[in-house]
Amino acid sequence: MKTPSALRRFALPVGVAALLTLAACGGGSSDTSSSASGAPAAGGSKLIVIITPSPDNVFFKAEQDAAAAQAKKLGYDTLVLSHDDDPTKQSQEIDTAISRKAAAIILDNAGADSSVSAIQRAKDAKIPTFLIDREINKTGVAVAQIVANNAQGAGLGGQEFAKVMGNKGNYAELTGKATDTNAGVRSQGYHGVLDQYPDMKMVAQQSANWDQAEALTKTQTILQAHPDIKGIIAGNDTMALGAYAAIQAANRKDIVVVGFDGSPDVVASILKDGIKATVLQPASKISQMAVDQADYYIKNGKASQPEKQSVDCVLVNADNAKQVNAFAVAGS
């Protein structure tokens, strides 16, 4: 199969090239309905392309839904795609946005380093990119990088984890993908708190790559090697759910689990006195902010905010779990 870049060399008409490029990307969901208001987009385009990891993860589904709803509200058409954390697929989807002459791209990227060249191609094609959730390791390429304040959130999570464990005991940590800057920032944030407690000792630290099944397997191994652990702190809620499933299977009711994201499944577990806490990232708010800033850029030709932006996280535990809905806490 020819790559999207190869297809462009044949100088096909824009509409044909767009269709061929989209087919090469493996599809995606799109909405081509027009709004009566009509947004005055650059180059006459009314299309905003939204690209995230798989919507099988409710966090990324919330990003897609919030961004698409806000774009439609502002009068844009949307094309929603998923890269499944595959930089090659992401690159193809950004080429699709370029061939479709999109007005802007909203992107939760597939790698801090591996995403830079594709975002640069979009910039060279005069298509602005607004990053959400994950940063890249370069500035001046994307117009905005809007992320949850992972360091602040991890501090909250670490404090709650220590509190529920009584500030003592052996514990394990499950970390995310090494290529994702959030994984390192969260781990550092946890340890900025936990390392201050002399009676708390980390006896195992393993990456489960944000994956629930992998977290379950890794936790089973950890429990066999360290049957005396009293807690597991995870870099995201998906891994926390895997860890908790392993703990339940082992009939261990004495092990504390804390996650990060604010996912509905973990909130439901907190309400049942299962997982003890999570740190909510305001996914919907961040996505809406990105679309609003894209709209301003399209209409004015300049950014309305600094490139690097962070949004504070919120601790969710038994005290406020009932107030959580769609990655937001009522009143926060």
C-alpha cells in the first residue's frame, strides 16, 4: 500500500487524494454535517481533525466527545480518528488532515519524541496543532500544549496513598509507557511525597504500559514475590483496575490501591470501598479549551494563550466520588 506521502506525489485532485489518504489510514469516524453559523476558518476550511488514542479507554473517548461537541457548537465539521498509540498510524492521520486542508488539529499524541516530525509537517502546511493531555519534547511546533498538572495531581495522589496506608508499610508502583512524559512526571510526583516517609518502602516498581491486562499479570507476580505489601499506586486508572482485579483474585482485602485519571470505573469502585482514590484529570475541560483556542487562532491568525498550559487535577476519594461525572467534579 502506498503511504499518504507517496500518494501526494501524483498530484491527484484534492478530493481524490483525501479519500485515498483516509483509506490508507485505516478509517476513523467522521462527521461532515455543517452548522448554520459557519466558522470563518483559515483557507475557507471548516474542518477540525481530532486525533487521540483508542476510545476503548473512556478517558480518550471523553476527550473525543468533548472536542467534537465544542467544535460543532462553534460551527465546524469534525473528523475524529484514533492512532492507538502507534506513531506511524498517527503520522498517516496527520497527513489526512493535511490533505483535507483542515483548519486545525486537536491531538493527544502517540509519543513525546516520535510525534514531533508529523506535527511539524502540519505546521509547514499552515495547519495549527493543539495538543491535549500529553506534551511533546519540543516547543514552537504545536500552537498549544494543554495538559493536566500531572506533578500537582501526583502529589495529591501520593499524599492520599500515604494517608490511607497509615504512613507506613511496603508498597509497589505500576508505571506507564516510558515514551509518555506523563508516566515519568507522575512517578516523580508520587515519590516527591512518598520518599519523605521513612516507614514506607517501595519493594517493586514495574511498567504495565497503561494496560489493564498487563497490570493484572504484573500485580500477580508482585504479590507472589512480595506477599507482605500493603499498597499499590498506579500511574493511571486502567492499571489500577488491573491491580485491583489481581488483588481480589488473591483474596487480599488488606492492600490499598490508588490510581490516576478519574475514570468512571474507578469512581464506581471507590463508592463500593474498593479502590481507595484516584486523581481526576479534567479531560473534557482540556479538550474544550483546545477547541476554543483553535477557533481563536483560525479567526485571528495568532494564539490567545502561551504554548505551555497546565490545568490542576482534583483528588477523588469516598468524600466526593458521588459528585464526579464525565471526568469532572461538581463544584470544583
